[in-house]
Amino acid sequence: SYELTQPPSVSVAPGQTARIICGGNNIGSKSVHWYQQKPGQAPVVVVYDDSDRPSGIPERFSGSNSGNTATLTISRVEAGDEADYYCQVWDSSSDHYVFGTGTKVTVL
Amino acid sequence: VQLVESGGGVGRPGGSLRLSCAASGFTFDEYAMSWVRQGPGKGLEWVSGINWNGDRRGYIDSVKGRFTVSRDNAKNSLYLEMNSLRVEDTALYFCAREPQRSSEPFDIWGQGTMVTVSS
């Protein structure tokens, strides 16, 4: 089955840049979506189709995808960005949706 | 536009529970729907999905043969029948509206209903 691997945690100072990696076999051939989840809340899309942003999501959130790695970049990090982040793809070979292992972003 | 789950609670190992998800604010029968779960302190895991008319369903291996997803478009509702419960099924269960293309994400989520499997 297809697997997506993320680092368990990323720490970043306010105003700096956080980069969250999502690794998967030839993930560059798939559309990658990123969700932000705060404690006690449902996930919210912050980036979809590799690099598009839903309306209402700040431009500070951006994404890229190539080869075996997709990346979510959060620029000028704010305290409110502290949350868990998950990547997600559709695996056509298994007809399953797959989520990454998740990354906890801590703002120092 | 919203999804509201219900039916969670405490189940015994080997027992059964039935989850429901009520949809409103969109044309329910135009969308496939999914169940996604999150164990305590764990990540998101897609569990099951069903297409718009119910004739195509998918499950992760760990629930295949034990869980059954269904829908009633007349009632704008999605269901998950959970049988032969295991301790590892303990999780917050979300229903989510599936994208219409792989280039789109799950865009609408409920707040979840908690299932605890314990003797």
C-alpha cells in the first residue's frame, strides 16, 4: 500500500519559515493536499493540488511537489500557525485515500 | 454547508456500533462520501468511502469484512455499520465530503463522533 512519511515535529521561531516535507514514492505524479488541524477541531485545507490555496488561506502558505517529495512552506510564521499538518493523496492503484503521518508545528 | 456525525459511544470488543452523518447545505447525491478516523494522539486515517449512488465502496484492509458503509440519499445521510469491534478501532470518526477529482481535497468535514472500544 502507498505510504506518506512526514517528520513528527518541526519547531520554528515567529517570523521565520517552516518547511514540512511529505515523502512518498513518485509523489510528484500525484496531486497533494495539505490540511491544518488544531486541537479539538476538524482538519482544514491550507493547500490543494500541490500549490493552490483555498480562499481565505493566507499567502504565507505555499506548496510544491516534485520527485519523491512534496513540501508545505509556511512563511513569516505566526503563533496561530501552531497545529498538526497532514499531507494527503489519492492512490489510484489501491483506490484509497492516503494521509501522511502528520507533523506537529511548534512556534517557539 | 455542514456534516453532523452521531452514534458514537462505548462498544465492547466484538460488539457493534452504527455511526450516522447528516448532510445539509449541498446536493448530497452529487458527491461521494468518506469516513476518516483519528485514534487518540494519532494521525488521520481514511477508513471507507462510498460513491454517489452506493454501488461502489472501498475500505482499508483493517476494517474490511467488519465495517459496512452505506447511504440514504433521500435522507441526506451517510452511515458506518461497525461490527466485530476491536480496541484499535477506538478513534474520533469524521465524515467528509469526497472531492470530485483527485486534484481536489476533502473540502467539508464534520466535527466527528467518538468511538471507544473497551471491555
